[in-house]
Amino acid sequence: MAWSRFKKKKNMPGGLWEKCEGCGAMIFRKDFSALKLCPDCGHHFSIGARERIELTVDESSFNELWADVSTVDRLDFVGYAEKIDRTVGKCGNNEAVLTGRAAVHGYSVAFGVMDFAFLGGSMGVAVGEKICRLAELALAEGLPLVIFCASGGARMHEGALSLMQMAKTCGALQRFHEASGFYISVLTNPTTGGVTASFASVADVILAEPGALIGFAGPRVIKETLKQDLPKGFQRSEFLLEKGQVDRIVPRGELRNEIGKLLAYATGGDPVAVGAVAEDAADREAE
Ligand SMILES: [Zn+2]
């Protein structure tokens, strides 16, 4: 039928509208603020790694490191090299995590942010390597570490090599932890698989955005394995907060200030001052 060629999302004219997964409302893309929240229900839409950096760190403070660390197709996996080429072209970064130095409310940090648009934020050798280097930088320079996670899990195209990154990242983070390093992990929608089961979950403070899917295996797999219905809200931030796996749920618009306050607490700074700066900024915005 003629209309069938419009069924695919990519054939929608210009992609002007986006449907809210939270309440089903159609949102005109131009109506999105920088936070990309649903104006009706507050649903947090996915945002890109660079948008995340802009929302979180002090202006122009992000200094990217290791941007040249790129994927190696060691298994010669069919179609993988081409897929990576296309994805690099689309995303503008070499891999599914951006890493570097930055500052939040004036506090210097080692900062990492995963890019879900890059093959579902999957973790292969390059992602593991960059997370390790970031933890090692934080250790060497005595910086707190902040990582925003968004991942579908380990990258199947790299087989066991991708699974080894779970141990590798946790090893680096354990050395950082033993040296009394301070690590904040922020779980965003979705954080799953090998990333949840490794570096995302071994932080001193684990924050999550509202309504984020966080888990190891997906709900469908668990349901089929257990042969029973899962509780309501299973694997969402709010459920995990209740179970103690997440320390605090922080709406996107408050994350920057929350991280600033935590950095102040951890480094002997003044969290009240961070709060005051945040209030000033909010007042200015309201005027
Ligand atoms: Zn909504």
C-alpha cells in the first residue's frame, strides 16, 4: 500500500514531532527546552553526550582527552567496521564515551559521558580503555570522578573482549577507591547490561534521572526466565531507590547543582555556597 512507505520513522517529514513515552503526547520538537523534558508529564527524553556536557559542566570547561581512542575490529565481525564508520560519521565522536577534564561549580573533575547514539552506548574495548584512563587520571591528579552512564550493555561485536572491560574498569576504579578517590555515577535512561554490572554501579554516590530503565538483563528476558509477572515499575529509578541500589533520584534540571554540592561535600568545600549560586542563577532565569 502506498502509505506503507511513510510508516518508517525516518520517512516522516523532517521529524518535527516526537511522541512522549511517558504520556503519549506529541511534542513539537521546537518546543523542547535544552533539558528535553515532556512539557506535560516531565518525561526525560534521551539527550546527546555533548548536550549533556553543556547542561552539566561550567561553560567551556570541558577539555576532551583521548578522542582518538578508536574501535579495533579484532574479531573481524561481519559488517562491524562499516557500522563503526557510519556511526562515527553520524555522531562526530570516535566511540560511545567522551572523556576529559572539566569543572562543575568551579570544582575540577575527571568527567565522562556516554553517548547512547553511538551503537546504543555499548561498551567495547575502546570504551573500557577510556573509562580506565579517566579513573587513572582522577587517581594521578587527585580529582573527583563523574560519569554519566547510558548504555545497552557490552558490545556483542567484540565478543569476550567487550566483557573483559567489566573487570578492567572495575579494577581501575578499585585502585581509585583504595586511594580514597570520590566517584559519582549518574544513571540515565537506559543503563543496562555490562555497564550496570561494572563501572556504573561501583560509585560512592549513585544518582539517577527519574524514570530511567536501569538493570542487567531486560524485563522481557527476566519475565521469560522466571515465568512470572514482574512488579510494577520494575527496573525503573524509583524502584531501585526503594531497593537501595540508587542513592538519589535527581531531575535533569537539578543535576548540575546536586553534583556541585556533592563535590563540595567530598572535597571540603562549601555546599551552601553552591546552593546559593544555584538559587541566584534560578532567580536570574525567572526574571
Ligand atoms: Zn509526556
